[in-house]
Amino acid sequence: MRGTTYKDAGVDVGLGNDASKILYNASQLTWENRKDQLGKLIVPFDDFSGIRYIKVSDLPEGTVMNMGFDGVGTKMELAERINDHTTIANDLFAMVCDDAIVRGAEPVLIGSILDVNSLRGNIKQVRQLAEGYVSAAKDAGVAVVNGEIAELPGKINGFGDFNYNWGAGVVWFANEKRLFTGMEIKEGDSLVGLREEGFRSNGLSLVRKIMKENYGEDWHLSNKKGEDGLYRTIERAILTPSKIYSKAVVDMFGGWDLKREPKVEVHGIAHITGGGIPEKVGRMLKPSGLGAMIDKPFKLSMIMMYTQILGKVSDKEAYKTWNMGQGMVIASPNPEGVINVAKSHGIKAKTIGVITKDSKIRIKNMGIYSKNQEMLTFNIE
């Protein structure tokens, strides 16, 4: 008599081990990113379930360490819809690594947990995620230490056959003398915006709602283009991978090691995710009581503009939801230095504003309802 097996319940242990090995093998390719640096992986024996660690016994006084955690949110549904998962790691790494640098930390190690509905017939998709793993880790300058996967049949749902949720933790190091408290920011400091072409991994629930209400549940299948003829594949534009800024910004302020000279003086960093410029720049400015005049922001990307039109999203609501063209804002007395370092890492940057005495955030409106690019004013809360 044949008894009920774990596989009958939807969990294939053998397939799970194979998938974990795929991600582990990908993680090995990222270890070169920390060669001869803090974060160099030590592997007593090479096995995907074996021990791995870094040495921290000789760190200088003032070195601090912590962790940060985040996930991709609902952006993976876009990947599920078109069955292309090669760029989702960019969004995952951007969320955790770019959050770390906001306080003057250097991201070093990444660990993740991938929960999937089923691995049966989906190994190709796991390989796509692994491909993205390697590329994103190089852009962030971090090493990946694991390849954990869990099959959760009946608990993970989504669009199509391969559904998943991907979260990660980042281990970061910093020196107390280089931490950004918010009090370093001075009136007259310039604000430099780092360009973002897409939505990053924030505000996607609103984007999906707008698309569904206008084009139906299967909006990605229509291969529609906007009324202006600019979009042939809307879903691809929405899936634009997040730009990862952490490696460039660590290069600016020098990272955790005081022996590494900063390339430019940085006073504050805002990662523009959910809540947009008003919330994230406001968070950067709150300790100082200062404000910001952003009078030369980047323009919206075409897909963001189209989504705003389609959903009739007010300009003020758009600025409070999306990044509106800048994924990071850096306060510095030397904007040209920030721009030059960003450019050396392939990141577009420009001066978008200045720190002001009054505790308000004023932004020149680049939204689609602005006729004269009037200023939008936000309180710092």
C-alpha cells in the first residue's frame, strides 16, 4: 500500500535541493565582489548547505554593524505576467542596499529567502532569478551568502504558473565617525538627484490597479501602446529594473573604512521609495529642521507619465507615491563631485535643488497636470 508522501503535498525535496544549488552556485560568483575587502567569504568546505563566514576580529575601533531587511513588494507580478524574472534581483538588492547607505553604512553581505508556490516545471525561472542575482550583486558591490528556497503550495499565489515572494537581509558595516545623523546637513548645501527611469519597487500596487481598471485583468496580453503611440509593451516599461546606487555612493563617502578617503563630501542621503520625495527627503531633513527647494528635478519617465495620465493621478499624489525621476537625493556642498562620481559608475545625476532655512519641501511640478511648472509645497512630518 502506497502511503502519502511529501511530494503528494506539493513539496519536492529533491527538486528543492536542485533549485537551492542553482542559487548557491550563483552566489559563489558574487564572492569576488568582496575579494580582499571586509566581507571576504571563508568557506571551510564547499557545499551549498555548509558553513560560510567572514572574519571581523581585527576591525578598528568605532566600527559598527547592523542588518536591514526588505522585499520586492508586488513587482514580481509583472515578471510573472511576462515570465521573465531576470531583473527582479535588481529591485530586491536596490531596496536593501540603497536603504543601508542612507545612514552612512556600506552593504557587505546579502542573504535571501525565496518562497515559491511550486518548483515543478519552474527550474528555468529559478535560473533567471539566479542570473539576476549575480548581476545585481556586482552592481551593489556585495557578496551573496546563500540560496534558500521554500516551497509553500497553497500559500503563495499570483499570476501564471510560477509565483513567489522574495525577501532579503543585508549585513552592513559603518564607522561611527561617518554615520549620517541628519545634523550634518547645512543651509545652502546642494541637492543632487540620481536618475531613475522606472518605478523602482514602490507604488506598483497603484500602477497595477490603474492598468487593470483601464485594460482588464489580462492587460499585459494586449501589447497596447499609449494614445501618443509611445508604448508597445507597457508591462516591460513598468518592469524596468531599479538602479542600484549603493556602490557609487559608498565610493563618494568612503564606506566603513576610515583609511579609504572619501571622493566627495556628503552630508545626507535620501532613498526615494514609497512616500516619494516629500517623505524621504523630509526624513533626511527632519533632525536639522531645514527644508529644501527642488527647482530643477528630473522629468518623469515616459511610462510614469503615461500611468499618471491613464489613472488621472493628481500631481501632488504622484509626488507622494512615486520617485518621479530621481531614485536618490544627496545633500552635498560639492555637487559637481557627486555628479562626477555618479557618472563614473554609469549613473546620470544633476543638481536638482538646495537646502533652505524654512522647514518646507518645495518641488517644481513636472507632473502632467502642471501648466506652468508651479511649485508644490509639502510639510515635513
